[in-house]
Amino acid sequence: ASSNDWRSRSIYQLVTDRFALTDGSGPACSTGDRVYCGGTYQGIIHHLDYIQNMGFDAIWISPVVSSFEGPSAYGEAYHGYWPQDLYSLNTHFGTGQDLKALADALHKRNMYLMVDVVVNHLVSKASPPTFSSFNPLNEASDFHTKCLITDYNNQTEVEQCWLGDDNLPLVDVNTENDEIVKTYYDWIKTLVGNYSVDGIRIDTVKHVRKDFWPGFASSSGVYTIGEVLHNETSYVADYTNVLDAVLDYPTWFPLVAGFQTQFGNLSDLSRVITASQGAYKNGLFGTGSFLENHDQPRFPSLSNDTARLKNAISFPFIHDGIPIVYYGQEQGYTGGPDPANREALWFSGYAQDKDLVQHIKTMNAARKAAIAANSRFLSVPMTFPLASETTLAVSKPPMLALFTNAGVSGTASWNLAKSGFNGNTRLIDVLSCTVVTTNSDGSLVANTTDGLPQIYLPVSALPSSSNICTGK
Ligand code: ABC
Ligand code: CA
């Protein structure tokens, strides 16, 4: 699938080992132990209803190729980011048939499969590494000479020195060598073809020279979204010239900081977004917008205010890009930094009556309704009719979202000279189901005493089939 095919999608990111067991029973999973807990492709297949019922139409799974077995200084390779043999699969997650069956099951539901892929390094559990354990690059000369990255401001070092540490170095592939480049281009083409992959999330993109990526992306033949873990728009922007898209990390930093406490500054969010809209190749369209992932502490571990949480969780759904929800967000998981943020989802019983499950379901439905009512939702950049430290209004016709970091017991008001709608338009807040009408000049004043966000759509934009605010 192409970048355009992905734009209207909504992605559920899961850690394959932690999402679902094949048959519901299995070993206890102690999150902090950094060991395999038993999640499989078959487990995912059995829980596709759970994901689809929330309104997601794509999943992003962990890297699929095989890693070393047994413990290392940082535990087992359960997360998949320590590839060792490019040409065999990680059998903890299932067989090649199982992975194909997952792709088929998704496609039957008109859902997409995104696979995480790692090019930058191979990893052996020994330190110093055993090069002969790698496939196909199995000689020291296939890798950059060892030096650990210490200065992130030195780009050559970021690209050619090694991630990890002396306990577990990530052995840095020599992506300056033409034959190795060809090996990776052929590999990604085959992987995507063999398993009917619809898109790839690419790991550690800033650690490989930029001109490696266009050829890799075109060999994959599908949508490519890269991880460039950096807080500056100016640094990340250039990678949008070599891949379809990036994960929107520059927005993530002010998103978390803005909603973490009532002292956050929401205008930082609008400032960074406006800059990125101007600096990225396609603006923010096609980028990945997220609140949580497997590398960062979960939002509720930073803030226990349920109103601020609902504001922050809602934001990616009105962002220009593709919303990505990290598994467990919907169950209110509170894990801190890696490895605590990778809890088994079976602990939750996959409950569907949880408040946040319903909230996310409503946000997915609202975004789909907005797209259906006005396809320009996917091509007209969001604007900010109002941005202060404590309040933010985001206009993306036909949606208007009002956010605040005031918290459950805080009050806030949004006074919009221009709501983005005509005068006398009836709008419904999809979260509270309250209906308001814009003033005759198109202005709107809204207030809150519970700190919750308000997500408006014109009443006329709600399709009769929509499950938004039914019975209210
Ligand atoms: C393991 C253990 C951890 C332990 C760690 C030392 O070793 O599990 O418990 O703390 C995989 C595994 C991890 C594992 C690592 C290393 O491998 O998932 O569990 O950690 O063995 C990607 C993936 C990630 C994956 C890898 C490696 C890469 O999403 O899951 O990790 O395949 C860098 C990379 C980035 C990478 C990330 C983990 O490390 O660039 O691609 N993620 C600065 C740098 C960033 C750097 C970050 C690391 O520090 O600029 O490049 O990311 O913390 C802002 C600054 C940023 C700054 C952040 C922290 O603060 O603006 O620049 O980032 O203010
Ligand atoms: Ca590198």
C-alpha cells in the first residue's frame, strides 16, 4: 500500500510478545524481567476483533527476524530489535505460515499490516560480538569499526559508531558498502513480498546515512515511516525527503510536556506543528502521530489526571498525520520507562467496557466521520484559532477540537473569533454529546469545569450509521 493509501488509516501498535498468547494460557509475565512472555501471531489473529472494534484499520507489529536465544546483559530479545539472522524468522512469535495467516486475516478485514524493520545493526549476545553468529554479514569487515556513540551532535558518529553499550553493543552495519546496501534492498523486497506487508516502520533511521534510504524505500514498494528520535523539526525534516514519512517525534515532546501538568505550555505544541507543516516534504500528512510507544514512559506514569490524559490521547486524532495508539493505552496501563512500558495485555482481559476503550473508539469514529464528510480533512493542514499556555483550539474542517491542561478540577474557556464554521452551525461534541450552535458571525465561546477536551463535528456530518452519540 502507498503513502496515500495509508493516510486515512488508524494504527494500533503492539509488541508481538506482549499482546496475546496463542491459546489464552501461558507463563506469568513479569514485565521487568525482560524475557519472552509468549505472545504470538496466532494470538494477534484471535484478538483482531478487539482491535477492529476500537476502529483501528492497521496494526504495527514488532520486528519479525530472528535474534539470539537466551539472556544477555539486557535480557532476552523479546522485543525483536536485536536481529541476528536476516533470513530466518523469530520462531517465538510463530512460523512463516502464521505470519502469512496474520496478513491474510487482516486483509480479509480490510486492515493493513505494518512490520517493524531494523537495518542499522545486528546483535550478538556476546560482548565483544561473535561476528560468525550473524547471517548474512558474518565478518568484522561488514561492520563499522567499534566506537560507541557519545556525541549525538556529531552526525558521522551517530551514523557510523555503535548504539548500545559495552554490555550489549548493537553491531553497526557498514551501510557505506555497496554490496551490503544491495543485500538490504533485496532483503526488504523479499520480506515485504513473502508476507504481504502493507507498510514498514523503520528503526534507527538517523543512524544510517540519508542516501541509503530512498533505494531501500523504493525496494520495499510500500509506505515507509521512519523513526528519527529527535526533538527538533529542523533535524527531522530532512528525513521526509528520503522516506515517505517519519514518526512525529518533534510534536511528541511538547505534546507530553504540554499536558503532563497544568503548568505545561500548549502554545509550544502549535508552534512546533506550524514549523513542521512548513518544513516537512508533505507537511505533517502521512507522518505518525502518537502519545506513547515502547521506548517512552507511558503517559499515565507521568500524570495521573484523567482529564489531561483524555486531552493528550485525543490529540493524535486531529493531527494531520496518521494516529498511532500503543497497545495498553486503551486499558490505562501505567508502565514507566523501558522495560516497564511493555506490559502483557492479557492482564487486562481485553476488557471492552473500559472508559478509555470507549474514548478511543469514539475518537476513531469521529475521525472517520470527518473524513467521510469532507475528504479535505486529509489534505488541508490543521490551524490553531487559539493557543495559550492552558488552552488550545485545533481547526481541521469539519472537526474542531478544544484542549486544555487544566485537569479534572480545573476550569477553562475557549473564546474563538473564528470557529472555522459558518454562523448558526449546530455542532456536537462527540465526547459529551452536547450540542452547541455557532454565533451568527461564526464565533464560538465554550467552557469547561471538568478539564475534558471537546471534539466538535457539525451535526450534519454525522452519518446515520455512525455509533457516535447514539441514543442521546
Ligand atoms: C536496552 C534495555 C533497556 C536499557 C537499555 C540501555 O538497553 O532494554 O532497558 O535501558 C532496543 C530495545 C531496547 C534496548 C535497546 C538497546 O534495543 O527495544 O529495550 O534497550 O539494546 C529504536 C527502537 C528501540 C530499540 C532500538 C534498537 C532502536 O524504537 O525500541 O531498542 O534497535 C536512540 C536511537 C533510537 C532508539 C532509542 C532506544 O535509542 O536513536 O533509534 N529506538 C537521545 C538521542 C536518541 C536516542 C535516545 C536514547 O537519546 O538523541 O537518538 O535514541 O534514549 C530529548 C532529546 C533527544 C534524546 C531524548 C532522550 O531526549 O532531544 O535527542 O534522545 O530531549
Ligand atoms: Ca549506523
